Amino acid sequence: MSETDEKIRVFRGLKGVYFDRSPTTHIDGRKGELRYWGYSIHDLAAHSTFEETAYLLLHGDLPDTSQLANFDAALKAARVLPAPILEIIRATQAGHPMDVLRTAVSALAAFDSDTSDNSGAAILRKTIRLSSQIPMIVAAHHRIRQGLEPVTPSSELNHAAHFLYQLSGETPSADAAKLMDLDLILHAEHGSNASSFTARVVTG
């Protein structure tokens, strides 16, 4: 072993390894704290909606009435799955849900006018579209593998309620929609998941 080798500190796994800083999320497991852009998750869960929280994560602040209306309209306008995507889901219906989701999302790039545009504005548009389309892919696969047809999208329901509607074909109760909304808020962001970390490592 060389002198240089003796000075190298080896980490087994990623415990205690920091690879980036982010102002988006603050997590303190010991104190039970989770914050999105400085806002307590407890306050967001009690007083916000998924749409407001998603806007906060993307823009760094909560929306005003006009901004929220525009964001909500953009999410609802993106509730469209091209017919070939549904055919892909049908063809792969026996696959694991995560495999089907990955394949369908990859195929969506062929129908995205912003595919080769990596500007900030284009990435925001893609994020909004995928936020609406991913729940639809999950719901469509759930129904197709049960021998049911996908549910026609609705523009009357909020994001959480629409996901439940896409799964069951029935308008959910207010309580069920609220619980799903809370779940989406709580899981909206948690630092860097495994796939995000892998992408960061690959891209350098």
C-alpha cells in the first residue's frame, strides 16, 4: 500500500456522503422536520393543496390566485395520452407496473414537441405534462390488466381526485380525494431518490 493509498478515505455505501446542496427541501429526521422551500410540511398538509405544493416546488414560492389558476389549467390541459401510448400499455400489460411506466414515459418523448429543448421554460412544460400523464399511465395499466378500458379524462376534478377517478371510473368521495391529496403533498419531494442520484453520477 502506498502512502497515497493510506490517505484515501473509503466510504462503504453513501452514509455520511454529501453530493450536492439544495434549497428546495430541508429534512431533519431527528426533529421530525420536513420543509419545502422553508414551508413546514405540517402547514402545507393542513392548509395547501397538491397543486399549490407542486407550484411551490417548481417556483420556490406559493402561487397567488392567478398563478394557481393558470397552473391548474396547464395540468388539466395535459391530461392526454396519445393512442400509441395506450397501445404500448396494452402490449406490456403483463409487465411490472414500474417497467410499464418506464417504457410508456420513454415513449412519450416521441410525441413531445419539446423533446430536444432543454431550456428552463421547456423543462417546466415537460414537468407539468408528465405530472398529469404519469398518473394516467399508472391508472390505465391498472385497468387494462384487469380487462377494463382506460377512463376518459375529466377537467372537472383536481389532481388527486382525478387520479382516483382514472383508477376506478367513479368520482371519489371528498374524504378519499383529500387523503390522496395529502399523500401527494407528503411524497412530492424528498431530496434525491436513487434514480436521481444515479443520473447525477452518470452525467458527472
